[in-house]
Amino acid sequence: MRIIDFDKQAYKKQSVLKAIYSLSNIYSLKLEITDDRYCVFLESASIKENIISELKIAITTRVNDFELRYHIAAETKEVKLLLLAKALSSGGIYDDLADEIWK
Amino acid sequence: MEVVKRQKFKPKEHYNSPGYKLLPFKYLHIDSTNELIVGASGDYVIAPIGSVEAIVKRRPISNEKLMRDLHAKHIIIDEYESGGLDVIANRIRTKKDHLLQLSSLHIFVLTLRCNHTCHYCQVSRVTQDKQSFDLKKTDLDHAIELMLKSPSKFITMEFQGGEPLLAFDLLKYAVETTLSLNTDKRINFVICTNGTIYNEEIIKFCLKYDILISTSLDGPEFLHDSNRKLRKGSSYHDVIAGIQYFRNALGKDRISALMTASSLSLKYPQEIINAYLENGFHNIFLRPISPYGFALKSPKKNYYETQQFLEFYEKAFEYILQINLKGTFFREDFASVILKKILTPFQSNYVDLQSPAGAINSVLVYNYDGYVYASDESRMLAEQNDYSFRLGHVSDGYKKLLTSDEALSVFKNSLNEALNGCSDCAVSDFCGADPVFHHAIQGDAYGHRPTSGFCEKNMSIIKYLIRKLEESTSVRNIFYEWISAK
Amino acid sequence: MINLSSRGKVENLEGQLVGKLRPSKGIKYGFELVNSLYDPTNEDRVVALVSQERLNSQLPNIFNLSNYKILAEGDVVYINDQGVLDILYRRQSKHNTLFITDQCNSYCLMCSQPPKNKDDFDFHYFRNKCLIPLMDEETEVIGITGGEPFLLGDRMIEILEDLKSQLPQTTIHLLTNGKVFAWNDWAEKMEQFKENLILAVPLYSDNFVDHDYIVQSNGAFRQTMLGLHNLAKYQIHIELRVVLQRPTIKRIEELSLFITKNLPFVESVAFMGLEFTGLAIANKDKLWIEPSEYASALKKSVFLLDRFGIRVNIFNMPLCVLEPELRDFATKSISDWKRSYLDKCEHCSAKSDCGGVFGTSRQLTNEISPL
């Protein structure tokens, strides 16, 4: 477990959430917000330093809609996995057709 | 006819479920008033800014068309039925279907020798030294063996250089050896030539094996000759004569041309297109110089900002649309690659815009030095002594090559679904990943999207094309014609 | 219009019979009804007589029939002790069908063949089982229709097996709502028939609300979509059927786009004019729309699919109500026995190319005018 801890004073809330959202696409994580701090709990302890720096870049450069993005990511996480699992297990139904029509 | 005792018909509301679940979708602002919302299937909806927030926060949406669109494009799903997920899963699978084939494009760099000295070329040598710059026969044998082991049933064997026709004997040997060893694949042959080397023997050979010719044409004479230098004489004259010669002998559709935009080219979008039209072409690939270190040996001629290229692209593209609107079919090929991703459920087989990246997954390069590279750009990097994407020697065998550290570094950074800056980008489905580019430009195969020229160029063109698609039915019809033309 | 069903008088018959008509040397205005099924040792077993007037015979005899004149050698008919004669098969026609059931698991607003709740499976199954061996081997196409044919269950597979073994050259054109194929094992069962089988499946909209409303059945859209995808796995030929009617017309272009994206494997798409009978009459206010109101949307839809490479047909629309560019897509789809023309069509130069209108329709568009 790796915990990344942010001071609310230092980072606007929106930026942190946005960055966290970005990370949530790659890592399994949990967020806790207190009065003065954001804590990100990452299940993987081996997170690379460049990801941390990515997080910091994200905090400083992203636009103001991360809360929404975070919401979408959180709500659709399970169905996304389900879709991928189904995609991996189902038969390729268009293979021949694609060859025929589009190649 | 008898009418049965009727059941009571129920109104439409009875079949509507007001609640819904979100499906994984992404969005961005496509212009100052609208959001582009793209679902997991790659289908999109354009809606006024604020729609996404209303959808996510379950604010009532009175626009019935929007609600129907959101369902039909797989952005949201009704609460009670999950059977719809199977259809979307099939869509996802279809888009990634090419992965089951693994590499289907196999590039053979037969020689680095060339009769041209183009200033944007990174690799060619004007030399008679066959020993050091031609692929060795034993290495070629290994490479053919590797190629034929690919799981793909359809293979393209592409000969590059240098100028591969300067090594015609080797080329002949490669084609004939491949055909004698092949048991179960359909193989297309392509020769990438500068178009200035041709004779009856070459023509006979191309006819016999149904070989396609791909050549280079940068635009009108003054521009072409400024970019592409022959030691003496005009490359333009030679290549136009060559194109005619090949066309007469092989058939009009057996020869195609590629252009590369130098700094000078950016000033002449219409002239370039006119040169293609005048020379009987019905398509063009508007292609920037990959701004790799080696192309920048002459920065004045070859360095420009992505933004400059984009301005050139749009000017050229608008001109192309005018030509089409006047009734002449003329296609821009890069747009067609993207439009195919947008308008059809299938993937394009263009290797430079895929996720996972085309490098290794769709293409392997067997270089004159006997080594296997992840992509064409990878072997160009090697000419700058950067061997990051050299997978190993042709004699190493499939398993060793594809599990090498170099290969793994490509794979690891080649899924835009899992790259920061791409994973939440609404147009990533229509785009790709390019670890080799990001390694070359940013020193990190993972890449940093906010400052990436790859990202800037592709996002800008994709958004532009979507706006064009929505703009008018006649443009939309042209786009359909482009992608359905063989 | 031809009436395939009629009622006359009958003698010497108990129960029901199916047989093939054969001219008789002895009778001037009548046929022998032959069916070896009733006596495998005698291929020429005459089981009844069908005649214009009463014959003096020991054999079952049916006569005084209103549709007697259209009977022809090689046709297969059903008769029963109530004096009913149904023509099950006409050898000279291209529009023969096996009717499976009146029952359905949808209740479409515009259904021309309103579903009934009566259990009629055995009745029709009997007729079809008798009919299949009597049909001409040269028969090009046989339709299968209902109701929903697959409600018959495993016996529907049996019928397909019979067709496959007895009429190996015949194309089977089967109308189904496709819901059953949401269960993959049913799609898999179709694989053995795929060479000669086309499944014609209606899809009314690109979203569940509009489709489920039209078919008056919750979950129908999802089941049909999943069914279509399951069928595609086994490369079953599919014809999608889109009915042109008011509630779904405004998303017809979106539906076409939806088909290119989600159902690119279909063999063809048929846009169908409404047959204004059955339930459609009760729902006239909701459904009725004049062709000119959707001409432009239809044109765009047809061209979109055509450009994409999916074959498009327009069914049940007289040529004169279609835009000139669309006339090549029109098909003479109305079964010969239902087809009719108006008086004014007599002067039309395109009549011989035109599929006419439904003789069964209670109302026709006002836009018909000779070309």
C-alpha cells in the first residue's frame, strides 16, 4: 500500500481529484478527504516515481471538470471490467466480414 | 380477415425506463458550445456543453432525441437489462480484432544504398558498398522464416531501402524464396521505390508476382526537386516518367505515391494537390516529417511546429473537399484512416494509428543489418545509434524477439487506454499510441501528452474531421465514399 | 387478390386430409387428391376428389368451392369434414409459405396477422409435415411465417430438417422476431441450415424504448439485438426488416447508422411500407404516415446503407410514391395472392415493374398516381 498525501492548501481540490481520476484508470485506488488533506491509497506499492510526477503535472495543468470525470470513472469501473471480460471471451463475429468489405 | 379480441395497447411511456446506468464514456469540448461524448463502442453524440454533467448527476433531460441517442450510441443503458452489454463487448472485440493476427506487415530493408540524397532522409547512403549496406542472404532467409511464422493469414511483404530496386537480385530472391516456402498465407508484395529505377526485367517480375509499387511524389516539380535530390538531373522528371512506365505496364491501380511535407511544402498545399491530380492520382497522404533527431540535421528545411503542419493540413483538406464537391473523387488518406475508425465498427489496418501501437503488434522490420526492429522509425533511430527498439537478431527466433526487454517496453507503453492523458481522452478510440515517437521526442516511451506533437496533431485532426462530418450531408457523403472505395 | 381459403360442400370425409392435386382422366372439372403418405405401398394413392360440382363417388369429395378456378396441378391443399379447402402450396407461385402458428410473443402495433391465443401448434404442424414432401423439388423459395414460428419449439427444428432433406435446393425465408436467439443454443441450432436459410428479423428502432413500444413487449429490443449477434457468430444470413410508420420514422436515419455500426453483418435491410390491416387499423392514428413525409429520410437511409455495402430493398411501396433514385431498390415483394393495382394503375407505364399495393390494406396512400 502506498499513500500519497496532499495538503489542501497547496493544491486546489479540483486539481487533485482530476489527477486522481487519471490514476484511477491505471491503478486501483481509494480516496479520503479530510478538512485539510487529501489521501490517495494505492493498492500497488510499487508505483513508479514518474507516475507521481505525472500526478503532480496533472494537478497543475488539468481543467476544471475532474470531479465529473472522477464520478464517471468511479461509476463505470465495474461495467468497464465486465465489458472487457466479455469482449475477451466472446467470439469474433466480424472477422471475415471486415476482411471482405474493408481491407 | 378476422380480428382477434384486442389486448389493450400500452403507451410509449410504459416501455421507457427513466432511470439509467452510465456506461464507460469519455468527453471533450468539440467547439465553444458543444461536447463530444464517446462511448465504449466508439459511437459518439454531440450535445450542448453541460449535457455530460446533467447525465452524470441524473438531472432530468427533456430532450427526447438526446436521450434516445445516448442509448443508441451506448453511452448509457437502462437499469433493467444487461443483455445490451454483450453487443457492446462484441463492438470492443471487433475494434481490437486485428490483434489476433499479430504482425501482418513485414518490412524488409534490403539495402541502404540509394541514388537520391533527400534532405529529410535519415538512412540512405550513396555508395557502391554492397557488403556493408545490403541485407545478407543468410539473414534474409531467417527473416522470411520469421515472417512465415506469423499467425496472420494475410501478410504484406514490403521492400524498403535505401532504394530496394538497387538490390533487385536480392528482392527477386526474397519473393521467390517466400513463395516457395509459403503454405497457408495470402501474401501481397509491395516495393517502396523512388520511382526512378525501372526496366523490362523489373516490370516482368512485378507482373508475374502481382507486385504493388509505392513511390514518392512531393508535389510540383520545383518542390519535389527541392526535397528530393538526384545527384544529377531532376528527380521529378524521372519519377513522373517512372510512374507512367509502371502504370502502362502494370495497370493504373498498381502504383501509388506518398508525399512528405518539408518546411517548404507547407507553403504550397494547393500546388501539391494539383500535382497529384495532374499526374492522375485520386488520393494523397498528407504526411508530416516525423520530427526525429535525424531529420533535423537540416532544421531549416525540416523543422516546423505541429501547429504549422495543421494549418497546412486544413488548407489542403478544404481544397480537397472543394474538388470532391465539384464531382471529382479525390481522397485524403490520413483522414480516411481516422474516418474509417469513426464511421465503421472496424479497425483501420494503418499501423501508425493503433492501440496497442502498431509497432510489433502490426509490423516488424527486418533491417539490412540483420536485426529485427519494432517499426520503421525504430530502425531509423538505430542509424542515430539508439537501439532502444532493436528486438534482436533475425536468427534469434520468434519467442526471444517478442519477449525481449525492448519488445516489452513497446508493449508496456502501447495501450492508449492505459496511458495518462489518453485514457480519459474522448477521441482516443480514433487515435493510437506511439511509444517509439515519444521515446524519440520526449526521451520516454510512456510520453507526456500535454506536450506531445503526436497528441496535438492527431487530436486536432480528429476533432476537425468530426466537425466536418457534422457540418453537412454532402461532406459526410464524400467521407463515406472515401472509406468504401477499394 | 386471390383467396387461398374457401369453404364448399363435402361428402364421405371424416377428419382432415392433405394431398397434391392431379388432373383426372375420368373427371372433366375436377382433380384427384393424391398422397402416398396415407399408403406408402401405393405412390398413386388417390385419397379424395376435388371438383367443381358434386361427383358420384365413394371417395371423399369436396366441391362448390369459390376458389376452384385457381386450383392447378401440383398444388397442395388441405381439406376437412367441414368443407374447408385451404391451398397450402401453389406450384406456379413464388410466394409459398409454411404457416406455423397464429401465436406470438410480441404484439406489434401494426401487425397484419393479429396473434391469437388459441393453441394451434398441432393443427399447423400436421399440415406442414404433410405438405413438405408434396412440394415440388424445383421450388425456389419457401417462406415460413406466423405468429412467431419458434414458439413451436423443437418441432420447428424438425420442420427445418424436413425441408433440408426433402427440398435441398430450396431457399428458406423465415420471418421471426429473433428473440429466441438471445439463447445462444438456438442460434447454434440454425448453423446446420445456414446454406439455404435466410432469417428475416424486424428491427424498428435504434433504441429499446421505441422498439419495445412498437412490439408492445418489454426487453424485446435487447433480446432481438443479442439474438442477431448470436446468429452472426454462426454466419446465418439475416435480412433486417424496418417498417415505415409514424412512431419510428424520425429516427430512421439513426437506425440506419446504428445498423452499420452494430449489425454490419446483415445481408440486407428491407424498408417496408405498411400493410394496413389487422392491428394497424386499430392504431391508425398512431401509425399512419404518407410516403412524401418520409421521402427524404428514406432516401438518406437507403443511400447510407448502400454506400456502406449492405444491400437495401424497399418492400411494399408502389414505384410512383418513391423518389426516382429509389425505384431501383424497390422489390416486387407483395405476395402474388395479396397483390393488387388500382384502376388508375392501368394507365401507368411502370405497372409491369411495379409490385402494386396490398389488396389486404384497408387504406392506401393518396399519393399513388400513374407514371
